[in-house]
Amino acid sequence: MVAARQGRELQRYSASTGGRIVVGCIPYRVRDDNGEVEVLVICSRKKGASAGVLFPKGGWELDESMDEAARREALEEAGVRGETGPSLGRWCYQSRRYEATYEGYMFPLRVTDELERWPEMSGRGRTWVTVQDAMDRCPHLWMREALQRFADRVADAAL
């Protein structure tokens, strides 16, 4: 099993906000039985499922592309591998823990492999849900906006 990266020595910081630049993804699959799109959500390490659902995301590091960062976060936090599509956009949001404004980017990630063991499996749960269920349960406005852009792409069949 690959270990999750630790530390902030290689972190990228935004020239416009001064906060970290984070990259994440919306892992998804298309069900064989009915063609419905489902997304994979994870729960917060600190607060658990009661805090709502999240998508894998984390710091973009100096030695990787944004695409690589999105795929790394999916592997570390959700235990999935896949192929990313074009960016869903850029958001600036206030950190809940630090006095900082982060710059976040999200990508769709079509899941090709779901691992039984992954680096953060002891601290995070993962669940496949409908897009609407994820929308209803996600507490972060910027992640819901990314999910809406993803849903719009699905509707336009531009995956």
C-alpha cells in the first residue's frame, strides 16, 4: 500500500490569496444496470459522517501537476484510481481551521479501480451516492458548486 504524503514542505501557495492551493476531484462511475451516474463521497477524518460528505482534496505540491495531485488525493483519501477530465473550475474559500483563504480546483475523476486498502482507510469512510444525495449532504458551498458543474457536464454528455 502506498503511504499518504505528509508535511507541507512542497506545498504551493496562491499569489492572490496567500493561502494554500488545493486540488480535488469528484470520483464517479456509471452504473451498468441503469446507466445512472454515482459519485464517491468520503467523510471527514475529524468529524465523521455526521459532518456531511466531502470529496477528496488536498494540497497541490511543487513536484506534481494538478492532474497528478487530484489523482493522488483520490488514492490517499478514497482508495480509488481513475482518469481525470477537464477542470470543473477554480474557487476561493475560507479555511475553517486557519486564518487563510484557499484557492481550490476540482476535476471529475472516472473511477477505474477501487482498492480494498488505502492510506487513509482507518480515518475515512467512503460511499457511492447519487449526485443529488451528495448535493444535499455536502456542507461546503464551493464543493456543491463543483458538483453542480459536474452534473451539468453529465447532462450535456461531455464526460
